[in-house]
Amino acid sequence: MVTKSRKLFQRIRIHPPQFFALGFLVLIGLGTFLLMLPFATADRHHLSFVDALFEATSAVSVTGLVVVDTKTTFTLFGQIVLLGLIQVGGLGFMTLTVFIALMLRRNITFEERHLVKESLNQDSYEGIVRMVRFVIVFAVICELIGTIILGLHWGDRFGYPKSFYYGLFHSVSAFNNAGFDIMGDFSSMTAFTGDVTVNVTLTSLLILGGAGFIVIADLFQRVKAKKRITLHTKVVLWMTAILIIAGTAAVFVLEYSNAATIGNLSLKDKLLASYFHGVVPRTAGFNSLNTGDLTLGSQVVTMALMFIGGGTGGTAGGIKVTTFAILLLAVWALIKGRQEVNISNRRLPLDLVFRAFSITTYSVLLVSVFIFLLSITETGFGLNVIAFEVISAFGTVGMSLGLTTELTEAGKLLLSILMFMGRVGPITIAFALAFRTKSTAVRNPEERIIIG
């Protein structure tokens, strides 16, 4: 069935990686145009092309890096444009396109089913339409619950009904792992460091959106049918829990005595702030602590979490937790002298291991190149600041040590390209590798190369 589908797909000459890249480019172009309109900004003077491009790219790639303050710069129209770009960029334009077609009672073509299958990383065409409905309904329900909780909680601070708009904006931003906020003065969530409701609500949305819709759907189906979860779901859940606990513990220990971050907070607030910062680098962009005041150790931990990212098929970026898990398992197998990579009494296909190493190698090389380029364009900043910014852009995180607002025009363009590549690149290379896999009976003679 898969072979027949591939042949048919080749016959109709649609290539998913290029289609997705083009789709994101069209969204970015549309967003740039809308944000440059005079009535999109509060002072009625349109943004420069480079600034509008940067903001649109950041929104579509659900990154959250900003060169202008979202609250004070944009009007309600401009903020709604950003919110729309975040939602479409996070859920995927093909998912929304198919959902709209379903609402209009239009038949879904094979080409559309194939593109949705690839965008959601599904192995089969079976249940694709049902999966699209689930993704949209689940996203709307999560964002609606977040809006109600935050809207009621912020009623005294912002007043009604404005508080519900704030709740909506930050719920959509959080679920899509975008990290945009309208708190003003680039402050993000620093005013709510000890606020349990805000911290728990936002991190819950981040985790649900970033885990991947495949995982959430599998959990719903398995609980309903009372069956065991798939290996993919198990790996994502375990890795997510491990990374959250490890990140929280690392920040708590490294920042415990840092008066500029959590040093002067109560034990409860220290734990809450550490937990929030242990979650958001994968890959949300909110921050309840001033990232510029973090110790160097915490910055390194944050960069590692940003690079790894969240689950496949969700709203998070990075190389994905499953890719990272496969790398660890492959290294462990090598250490133990095994020729196969096993987990939970299951053997992982060799092509999956190759794909994980290919994606990681691509990502490391891409980050290295852009660190080098920004070290040339952004003179006067330390290597840690530049590396933090680059990894944040690649992982579509949105956290910054303060470099974003000081970027040169060249730096803004470079990071815009990187945010786009960070959102589309790993997906594209994964699809390309999966799509172009060929088997052949002809094998070249083997010869070893000395390594290590």
C-alpha cells in the first residue's frame, strides 16, 4: 500500500517538503505585509520591512523573539494578526485547510490527505481526517480552558472583559509554544514569578501543545480502548518527564543563591520559578526570570533544552525528544557492544537511527554556521549571548539574553532565515529522508575508515 501511494504521489508531482516550505513562506509574506500596514501599529507609522519580516517569521515559526514590544507597538489589529500567524504556524496550514474543507462539506482529495499525513508525521492514511478533527478540537478546548482560567484570574489586574483577551492571547501563544506576550516592556511573565495559577496554566498548555498531537491522540484512544500506549508515546512521555525534572533541578541548584533570580524568593517560589524555567525552553519562550541574570551554568542548561525541543507532530521545535532519545540509545548500544538499538523489548529500525543522526548533524552544523555569522555582524556581544540567541531561534523558542532588540539589520535577516529553517528544516529533512529511501540489490565493496 505504501509503495503504491508513493508511486501515485510521484506521478502527481507534489513534493511535501517543498510544499511545506513554500506554504510557510507565503504565510510569512502575508504576515509581513499586514504588519507593515499603518493601522497595525499604535503610532500609525508602519514598521520597516526588516522588522515586519522578523516579527512575522517569529510568529509563523512560533518562536517568540521580538525586535519591538508587542503590547506598545501593535494595535489590536496588529496583535490579532500575530495571533492568527501563531495559530496557523503552530497547528499547520494544511491541518487548518483540511478542517475548513470539512466544515464546508467538501471532499478531501488524496493529495490533501497525503500532505496532512506528512505534516502530522503519520504512518498511514487511515484516520487522517479524524486526526485533523481531533487536532483542531483539542487545540480549541485547551486554549478555551486557558482563556477562562487566566481571564478570571487576571480580572482584578486588567479588568473585564480585557482580562479575557489577555487570557486568550497568552493561551494561544502558550499552546502553540510561541512565547509572544502583551505584558509590555519585554517583561514576559516576570511579574508572575510566584503566581501558581499563571505558572501552572501556562506550563500545562506548553506541555500539551509541545508533546505532539500523535501522543495526545494515542493517549485518548488507548484509555478509551483500555490498551497499552505505543512505544512512541511512551518515549515522548518519559523523555518529557526526565527533561522537565532535570531542567527544574538544575535551575534550582544553579540559581539557588543568585539574588538576581531566585536567591531572595521563598522556597515555594524558588521551586515554582525553577519549574517554570525547566519547562519553557522546550520550546515556549516565556520567562518568569530575567534570562540576562541567569548564571552561565543555567544558560548552558537552557541552551541544551532549547536544542532538544519537544515532541514530534506538535507545536514545539528543536530536534525533538524522540530524536534525542534515539541518539542516547544508539550511544548506549555502542558502549555495550550491541549491533542493534533496543528499547522496551523492541528493536528500532536502522534507518530510524540514521535519520536521527542525520537530523542532529544537520542541526548542529546549521547552528554552528549561524553562530559564526552573527559573531561577525553582532560585534560587542559575548559568544554565550550569540550562541543563546542562535539556539533560541533555531529551536523556535524565543528566549533571549538581550541581543534581539540590539540586532543589526543583517542580524535580523540572519535570524529570520534561521527561525524559518528551524521550523521547516528538520521537518523537511526528515520527510525527504523518509520519502527518498530506496532499497537496492547492488552493494559496493566494504572498506573501513579509522575513527576515534
